[in-house]
Amino acid sequence: MAEDKPFIVRVAVLSPLRQLFDYLIPNNVIDEWPDFQPEVGCRVMVPFGRREVVGLIVEHANTSEWDLDKLKPVSRLLDSGPLLPTELLELFIWAANYYQHPIGDALFGMLPVLLRKGDPLPTVGTRYWQLTNKGKGLGSDSLKRAPSQKELIERLLIDDSLSDSTLSRDFSRAILSSLEDKQLIESFQKTGADISVANILKQDALALHESQRLALEKIDQHSFNCYLLDGVTGSGKTEIYLQAIEQTLRYDRQALVLIPEISLTPQTEKRFRDRFNVPIVTLHSGLTDKQRLTAWTSAKRGSAHIVLGTRSAVFTPLARPGLIIVDEEHDQSYKQQEGFRYSARDLAVSRASKEGVSVVLGSATPSIESLNNCASDRYKHLLLTDRAGSAKQPNWSLVDLKNEKSEAGIAMSTLAEIRQTVENGHQVLVFLNRRGFAPAIICHHCGWSAECHNCDSRLTVHRARNRLICHHCDYQQRVPHLCPVCQGQELIAVGEGTERSEEYLEACFPQTKVLRVDRDSTRKKGSMQEIFDIGSSGEPCILIGTQMLAKGHHFPNVTLVAVLDADSGLFSPDFRSHERLGQLLTQVAGRSGRGDTPGRVIIQTHQPQHPLLEILIGRGYSFFAQQIMDERRITQLPPFRHMALIRAESDRANEAETFLRTARSIAERINRPSPLMGYLGPLPAMLERRAGRYRFVLQIDAHKRSLLQMLLDALIVEINQHKDARRVRWSIDVDPQEM
Ligand code: ADP
Ligand code: ZN
Ligand code: ZN
């Protein structure tokens, strides 16, 4: 940079402002910290208001729209090289713009907390020991009185360097440190563990079936490509991921694997670790700040060859990116539902294209979005039609709840099937998407029911804890003995939750293990492990749970899956509810019959003639999804329209609605309603009052993404200047997944 031009950096800081901030790089900063650089992607300490904060350099410049003498200098440089590679920084900027989120908040929200606080990058890699020159020159007479120390020196004379873990197997810490104190040995870090290509596999790969082989062959890892690996549960998708990654590793590249929830599926992690001999790190919410930083750093430095993580792992830098995999790509958990509302699945695709690598989206029940991307040739469709091994697709049947007696949500014919299955020595999975004992408590005399003070919702009875709990705001109270209105003594818990069905099943099957799997029962550490152990052991048992149970477990001895209530998914006002119901039913059904015995699936419903259920059961998910896609095309819903929601909430009932009305009129001024751009609302949110706040939404949809983006850009600027905006909490949700 020329001497006479000012060196200005545009810096992102953690702030709700949607802008970068200009700072000067004074010469003395560079002189004082010669090891540090003001490169794009490096962190700096900058004065911000009355504080000093950590910022990240996003651009270099030599002009500013601000007065040069008003610009403050950066106080300090924090990194010797960019924290984020260019492609990843570009991804952040792109995502912040696309999801209409402040760039600083997006960036720092996704970085490990310790980096946000200004900590240095830790050294990662394996610690090795070697002799110092002094150690090498040691005469054979020395250390006579310390035979272990002598032995250690001799080992290092033979081997040059040995890893800390190898040495500490044979020598104590005290020996190592006393030799280090005498400056006879020294340690150093080796990154990029020495793994020879011949040595990548710990366990042989399976011989692929024909359709697996065809799919794997099509995955080209030499440039950006996006694949949808569409295969029924148990068709061997994971095996394809493993073998594709094997190729990635042979090219000396890293693989990034996104999965919906690690804690629920330790089996997936185990399969990766069992297969490969390379360092694998996992990134998930259960890590401490320090563990997260170490894992993140080893991905960035390239010493971790496989990075396995949940949603936010899509932002993990890789030294040698090679392949991205998004497992269960339809899963809702890939969309962040607050703050920076990004979709990790969609960003995985943008990231892959920026980095020039391939991305594989896998699912047994692909999202309508991804199927549509295949239809329009943006993604390549890889189909696996059969189950791997001998397993066959399960048989479905419907139980009409209108005509049958049921207890604790379980119809008598279903109960008989459960009994039969257990007696045959198999396992049963009972699925009910409502935790707690009962979703409501009602007074038998006056009809009073316990409602949440903060939300428009009833309190759920949790019998084991003797509490009424709001599932929306977590408000809790004791279960009352008397009706607070009429003092009546007969309070009835109505409806079924997993706790009630569990209790009933335990009473029916005293000899059989009944295990509940929901957020309440798995709070305890290790409880999930217990469930896997029993599930994998094949011991006859009944597992009853919420959708936690629907996630990718592989229990070969489950031969019956019963879905207690399919109806809620049929009648939700959310336009995605049918897609979700189809996915959920297909996923739970996929838990059945994964071993040698064919599986059965029972669906309980009051609507056995519902056309969607008929299509799903009679024709399968692909056909079902095709119908939904046609419907969306006709009704002009996503993915055939591009949608954004402006959500607003406030303590007072009318403020959120008023604000959104203002927002709508501003928007309509910018872009008049037309077939290209539509507005709906403000409408009350599905749960209008939640945690004491009134919530409304304004829906905007456009025939083109770019048009929607232009409107939102202009709209936000204007809204921000409007006085109503300060009275409410508002946010924008681009490509919303929940209405
Ligand atoms: P998905 O990920 O589609 O559910 P998996 O890869 O988990 O399927 O495969 C289901 C089961 O079939 C696993 O137990 C797996 O080990 C086995 N399997 C997969 N591919 C093969 C193969 N080519 N030969 C034998 N068994 C296989
Ligand atoms: Zn009463
Ligand atoms: Zn509540």
C-alpha cells in the first residue's frame, strides 16, 4: 500500500447494526506487532463506543465515507494469519445478506466463544518429543544413576521423535519433565497427523451393492457438484458416505459431515470412528468452549481429517476442503429458528460451490426443495431403491380410532400386535409426539382447564414430577388438588402423552422392559446410551417415545412400529405439515424390520380414508412427495415462490400488529402488490401469545429470490428509521421453515 494513502480496514464487530466499521491501521501498530497482520480475515481489537471489542477485518480500503480524522485506529492486532479462509468469509457475508442478519452478529455468533473473546488460536496437533543438541551429545556414562531417564534418551536416539502418548505409556510424567528441565529433551507439535494413504482404513469397506456402486461412481469429487442421495432407510446411504469420504481422504482432503443431532445418534459417529484411522473431531452443543475451540482449530489447521457436526459446523474452516455431506437433509434442525436464521443445508451447497468441492445431501425422505432442485437439474439425483442386506420394506396398516376402544392412546388391536411381537422375541417402537402424561387437566364439574399465564396454551401434566408445565415457555406449577374455580375435587388429565402410554404399557407387560425416550427421560447423562445398548442388544422390549426415536437408529430386532396419533399432522395450518407428516411416518416406519424379519407399521388415525395417508401408504414417499410438489406448484408456495416472514412481538396486544401494518405499507410503497410480489397479513402467529408476548407475522412472497432480496434490503432501512420499530421486537425469516 502506498505510503501517502491511509490504510483503512472495514471491520465486523458483534453488534446489531447491519454494517461494517472503518478503522485506521497506524504504522506503529504494524511495527509494534510484527508477527501479526492486518490481513482480511484477521481479528483486531478496536475501540467501539466506550469499550474495546474484538473485530474481524472484512475488507481493506484507502478511502472512507467518514471523515478521516474521525476514524479511530485499531488498538491491536490479534492474529498472525486469517482466522477464516476467503471462501468462508465470503460465505458469511453472503449468508448475512441473504438472511438479512447483521454481519458482525452472524460472524461472531458462529465463531467459537473463546475467539470471540479474543483468545489466541491454540496449538493443536500431537505433542512429540525429541532430543535437544545437548541431549544428543550426552556421553554414555551420564545418567547412570537414573536408568529410566537413560532408557528414554536411548529410545529417542533410535527413533528421532516419539509422540507424547507413546512415551507416557512407558515413562512417567516426572521423568519427562526432569529431562526437559535438564534441557536434554524438548517437545513440539506436529499437525497433520502422519497418516499414510495405505493406512486410512481401520476396517474394510463393505462390498457395495449394484445401486450403491452406481451412486458412488457418479459422485465426482473434482469440482463443485450437488447430489441428492435419495434412498429408503437402510438402503446403505451411510456406507456410500463412508466410501466417498475414503476417496476424499486418499486425495489428502478433509470431509465435513453434517448430521442433525449427535447426541441422539452416537451410532453414526461410531461408524465413522470404526471405519477410519484418521483424526475425527465432532462439533456439537455438548462441548465446552475450550473443546470447541480445539476441535475448530484442528479443522482449520487440517489436522482433523473428518469434521462431524451439527448445524453450525457448516461454518467450520477447513485447510483442505474436499467433500461436504449433509445427512438427513430434510431435517428441520438444519434451519436455525432464532437470531441468524440460516439453513445449514442450503449454506452447505453455497459453501461447496465457493470452495469448488462436491456436496452430497442424503435422505430417505428428501425435502420438496431438494427434489425440485433435482427436477430442474440443479442437483443430481442418486437413487437407492432397495434396502441393503436382506431387509425388506415394512408392511403398513391403518387402525381406525373411530371404531375401536383404546386406552392411554393405544387401540386394542394395536395392543394385541404389540403383545404378539414381544412374545415372538422382537422389539416394538411406539411413537407419540407429545411428552408428559397428558396435554391438559380439566375440572370434571365446571370445565375449568389449567392454562399458562404467559401463553395461549394449556399446561401439560407431568405426573412423575407432579407438575403442570407449559411446553412453550416452561412455566411450571404443582398439580392442584382442587379446581381453583369451583373447588371441585375431580380433576381429570385428558389426552395422552408418552408418560401415560408408558405407564399403561408397563402395566400390560410387567415382564417386558418398557423404555421411554423423550426430552424428559433423556435429560440424564448416559440415558440415551442405555437405550442404544438395549436397542442394539436385540432383547425384547418396548420403546415409547417422541420424534427423538425417529432419528437414524439402527435396531435390527424392531419388527413393529406403532404410530399412536397421525392426525395432528393432517390438520395443521402450516403448509409444510403434510410434507413433515410424510417424512415422519416414513422415517419411523424405517425403524421397523431392519434385520432379517420383515417389519410392520401400524398407524392409528381417525381419518383412515385421508387421501394423503392412502397415497403415502399405497404408493410410497416418492410418489407422495411428487403430489405435494404438484400442489405447491399450483398453489404457488415454496419452492415455487420465495418467501420471507417478518415476525414481531410485543408486550402489548396491538403494538406488534400495528408495526407490521406499517411495515406492509412501506413494503407496498417500495414494491406494489402484483403477481410477482404478494403480501399476507399481519396475521396472528400460530401461538399468538407466548411467554407473555403477543406475536404476529407478515408474509411476503415473490416469484424471484432477487426481487425479494431487493425489497427486504430497502424495507429494512426504512423500517429501522420508523418509530414503531423501537416498540417491538422484530425479525426477518428468509425461507421460513415454520409459520
Ligand atoms: P442408511 O444410511 O441408508 O440408513 P446404512 O448405510 O446405515 O443405510 O445401511 C443399513 C445397514 O445395511 C447397515 O447395517 C449397513 O452396515 C448395511 N449395509 C449397507 N451397505 C451394505 C452392503 N453393501 N453390504 C452389506 N451390508 C450393507
Ligand atoms: Zn371446577
Ligand atoms: Zn407458557
